[in-house]
Amino acid sequence: MLRHEFQPGRLVAGAFLAAAGVVFIGDARGAWEAPWFAIVPIVGGGICLAALTGMLTRAIRRGRSTPEESPTEGDGATAR
């Protein structure tokens, strides 16, 4: 399996979507009563936190990059 870059924003979004699913599964099985509009703050808040996490990750990774890590025009790397 090819290794890929870790993206914590997607992890946060997935965790909140899974939490929304758990809330409604619990409601469907009768474990608790969840109002139909409970999905809005769970998913909306999760998407906002995921966006914030993604922006923070990008800012941190930009700050850590060095000129040696980025391809330059003279090293034969071409953008396609």
C-alpha cells in the first residue's frame, strides 16, 4: 500500500460524522431520544473544526518547509 500524507482535518470530519451516525443509531434503537435537528450542530460544528484543523495543519507545514524540500526549476522537476 502506498504511503500518503496524514490529513488531520479529514480525521476530525470523519469523527464528527461518525458521532452523528451514533446519535441517530441510538435514537433508532430506542436507547435515547434525539431530535431530528440534532444533526445540524454536530455536522456543522465538525465541518468547522475540520476546516480550522486543515488550515492550521497547512500553516504548520508551510512554516516547516525548507527551500531544499521544494522542487526548483534547475533540478529537472517539471510540473504537469
